[in-house]
Amino acid sequence: MSELLKLNRRAFLVRSALAGGGLLVGFHLPAMRKLAAEPLATPAGEQPVEVNAWIEIQPDDSVLIRVARSEMGQGVFTALPMLVAEELGCDWDRVRAEYAAANANLQRDNVYGSMSTGGSRSVRGSQEYLRTAGAVARELLVGAAARRWGVPAEECTAENGIITHTPSGRTLGFGAVAAEAAGMEPPQTVFLKEPDEWQLLGTPVARLDTPDKIAGKPVFGTDVDVPGMLHASIRACPVFGGKLQGVDAGAIEQRPGVVQVVTLDDAVAVVARSWWQAHQALQDLPVKWDEAGHGQVDDAGIRTSLEAGLDADNAVAMAEQGKPEAAMQAAERRIEATFYAPYLAHATMEPMTCTAAVHKDGRVEVWVPTQNATASLEAAARAAGVDPLQVEVHNTQLGGGFGRRGANQDFTEQAVHIAKTVGRPVKLMWTREEDTQHDFYRPASMARLKAAVDGEGRLTGMTMRVSAPSILTSLGMKAADGHDPVALQGLADQFYAVPNIRADYALRTLHVPVGFWRSVNHSQNAYFREHFLDQVARETGQDPYAFRLKLLQEAPKQRAVLEAAAEHAGWDKPLPEKTWRGIAVETSYGSHCAQVVELQVEDDGRFRLLRVVCAIDPGHVVNPDTIAAQVESAVTYGLTAALFGEITIRDGRVQQGNFDDYPMLTLRQMPKVETHIVASGDFWGGVGEPPLPPIAPALCNALYAATGKPIHSLPLSAHGLRPA
């Protein structure tokens, strides 16, 4: 049976706002066009019609669906239109997508809701209001056709872009009634289809953007070309928190192509007719920096601060049940381990870039690969000193994001500042070295885990202390009394049945900026917990998989994905000589995921990654092909970090600069990835981030099985453990 939503005009607005959408339907608002856009080529009366803010019907019955989230390879330009199209009843072969505009969102009272792409929220945070938008538009179109025919709307259906009056067989295309539909009052009730009624959702639909990508048509940030544009290369203070003290602009101003040297508080940029001219001149520019007292900071000092946090008295308990200390005292056996996870860079394939134009009439335009168009708009307005309504954000394709292009819009502010200073459009493009050395890194973290085990090998108590910088504090959202709910992701929200447990957090304030990195703190916290559980299991003579199953009696969804991963990996079957497996499970961003890593140890001590078996439960499935692609992406990213990822500090400076000293996983080293969707179908979970947290512990657990030695710090390369 379909889900019935009772909606009057106000109820629909309120419901949608609560869902994060603020969706406005039933009002014939002007179709969104660029400022000073060229007139439409279609004759009068044949123009596209906006049925609601999300849906525009073309004269040829094709459908344009607007997308408020950023496409960066994860497939939202297909998945989100699928949600709308399923309820709308349009012809999928005639659907195309375009970005919703951040400026239009501002002008239209936040009609598109959040334009942030992160936290695996694109589908799970949008599905209700997008499906509702499709359903409301369907009912408006059907109602318009019924009114034209003079028949009850209940006698009409919408399918494949055609409205049919069932008793008479009369038909009308969407385009024929779109204008009438846009002027009608929205229905008081709409039905959303149940999963067993879906025809599009849940099927392996080809991505809408694939043909253009094959043809090389998409424009990335580095591809932008604006008439009259200059180019800028930038260098920020190499020590975080430092400031620009002075430059000798005269040393390079006469070089060919150089237009201007632009100074910022903590950086200097050279603007030239080509980027290479700008970059070469910048390399030779004499610069003096004020290091703000951080020039002596190094890894040893950072580790000392983190270690102190493990014994700090002011740690904040963020999850506690039972009597963990009493359980430790009464334990037959106590097991303890201290872990370290380093800073990690995002290492997007496309470095930070933004093109900006500050017009004489006060308008500002930015062309930017962004995960958050609203944040880009606000950053541009702030840098130009104008009202946000004067800013137009043009979303480009993204060469990777992983959290770097979201809340932190330093590159956008820089581009606007430079363009305003020069008085010309300017494309700012960071070097790879600048990108690596001026990131907002995954926090370096230390953790101390303790386990209490009784005489029968049962886990009776557990304490978990994390010492790390706060991402929220770094972003200006002060953690009250050291309480940062993000810091203990995966530890405070525990799904294992441990009767006595405490998870607490010791905030460490360091000079290295930190931010959201794919799966955020789940990535290192899952490694801490899942590798430690293997240690407890092995030191008490238990199979790590069976040990986890006992702890998941009250967590059926986590148990289901763990069992599925083990079954497909053949956990209970003998392995060939020198071959080993490791297993791990995590819940993050609304989904449950378990993985098994299988590897072979070579005679020279190196190991060969054979396969990764992943079982994931995202609740409902929009596009299984997208899920498989996201699993493969997360596994690749997570393996890279676990094997090689490490940002180190000396003299206050990041030591890594490019892929030679911050390496990526190669195709030759990549294992086979098997994805098994275990969809329970009763919730909406994320997909982009949940497959990442289990991979590091599953890999370490496989190596632990092979060597008999737990691995208490990452990356593996620091231990001489390298893939063949």
C-alpha cells in the first residue's frame, strides 16, 4: 500500500522544511535562468514550464530535474533525479539534470534546503522531499489533464510522461498541460509509492552524466575559461597560524606576463597572463613570514600533547553505562592497548581552484568545484564585502572532494579577494604542494582501550579514551566544556553488547588545522575499536568472527552484514598456504557495513591484497550500481590511507608535498572488491562514507592473523609493511 501524505499548502511547506528542504510547490515561480541570460530559442507559448522548484517540463515532454547537491563522481546527478522521477511518472529516457543555483535558493526562501554535500546525506537527507516533489507534480499534471477532459482525476494515470484517461483511452503528454498544472493549487493529499511499487528505484540505471563524461564535455574547476581572465598562483605561510610579514614585489613585477602581486593576511599571490608565468614568478618572489611562534612545532611535540590527553583529568565522558571500573577490578583478565592514527590530507585529484569576477555594479560571480554551494556563496560575499544576494555561484565538476571542498572555502575567499584587488576575472589554482601543505586534515589521534574479560572469555567491560583535536572547534563551533559529539563517532554510539562501558574524550588544541575527512572520525575510531577486539579475541583464544557474533545478539542489522561478509568470503573454509583473512564491522552515516580482507604474504615479507568482500545495508536502495561504485571508491581511499597516509610536521611545516611522498594506491596493488547489498528496506542510509571505516581494521586484522602481532599505529608503511 502506498504511503499517504496529507498536505495542505502550509502543511506541505512545514513538512518539507522539517525534512531539510523548505520545498515550495504549487506556485508558478519564474524558471531559474542565469543573470542576463539569452532569450529562449523556443517560440512564445512553447517555453519550458516550471511545475515546481525541482521540476521543469520541456515543450517536447522531456523533464529537467534540478539537483541541489554536488556531483563529484558519487552519482547524485542520477540518484536524486531517480527519486523525483519515480513519483513523477516521467519517461526516464527523457530526463536530464542541472544544478540548482545557490543564489536562487537564497532568493526563494531556501527552497532547495541544504546545498551541502557531505556526511552521506545526499539521498538519505533529500529522499522524502524529493519524492514528495515528484508526487505533488504528478498530481498537478494529472489534475490539469482531468480538468481539460472534464473527468475525475481518479480516472487518470501518469506513466512514462503520458497522462491517460483510463476509461476513454485519451492521452496527453506532460508538456501539453504543464502550464496549467503550474498554476493549480497543490493537492491536500499525495501518495508516495511503497518499495514494492517502485519501477525505477532499486534498478541498475545508467548514469545520466556518463555520455558527456565519455565525450569530455564536463567542465571542472581547472577547465574554466572566462573572457578577459587572468591567472593566479598563491603561496600561504608555510607555518599554520602564521602571517605575511612582507614581500619584495619589485623583484618580479617586470617579468613577462606578470600583472600584479596581491597580498593577503597569510598569503601572497602573483597574477599573470598565464598560470605558468604566475607560478614561476611566485617561486622567485622574496617573502618574509611571521610564524606566530609555531615554527618549532614537530611530530614529537604533537605526540606528547596527545599522550598527555590519555591521562588527563578533564576528559569528557560522552557515553557510559554500567560500572566499567568495577568490571575492570573484577575481571579475570585485563587487556590494554594504545593506538595512534596520523594526520591525513584529502589529496583530491584536482587541487583547490576557483575563478572569480567582481563586477563594477557590485555583482560577484564564482566558478568553483564545491561541495557546498551555499558556503561558497557566503565566502564570496564575505571576501567581496557585498550582500550574498549579489553573488552567483556556478557549480563546476569536482575532481574529488572528500570533505575538503565543503565548509572550508579558503580558496574561494582567496580568489574573490584577488579578483577584487586586480579588477579583472581571475582563475586561482593551487599547486599540488600548496594543496597538500595547506589542508584541513583528518585529526591526529591517540586512543587507549581497555577490556575486562571473565573466566569464560566474555567481554564484561570496556573503556575507550580518545585524545585528539576537535574538528568542530577548528571550524569555529566551540565544543562546550570539551564536549565534541563528532570526536567519538563509532565509540560513543556503541552497538556491541558490553554491559559496562565508557567512552571519553580529551580535547587537544594544536596548531594544525583539522576538518571533515571522508567518514570523519569513524575512520580512525573504527580502526581503534575493531583491531582491539581482534586483539581481545586472539589473546583469549577465540575466533574474531565468532567473538563479534556473541557481542551482536542485540544488534541484528550489524550481525546480518557481518554474517553476509563472512559467508561470501568463505570464513569457515580453509585458506591456501600463506593466505590470511581479517574482518571488521561498523555503523556510520545511517548504514551498516562489514568487510573481509583477504591477503597473501610473499616470501620477501610483502603482502598481496587479493580481495575485499563487503556487505552493506543502506536500508533502501536507489541504484545498486552506484552503491557498488561507492564501495569500491571507499575501499580504495581507505586502503590508501591505511597503507601510506601520513602527514608529518617539522619546524611547524608539513613535510609532504606531492604524490611522491604522499603516495596513492596503484592499480597493480588494488584488490578485487566484491559488493553484497543486504538491504533491510526499512530506513534510508548513506553510502559514500560507510564502506570506508571497516577497511583499515579488516586489513590490520588480516596482517595480525598472518604475523601474530597487533598493529597499534598507522600507516602500515611505517612498520615496513608494504603491499607487493
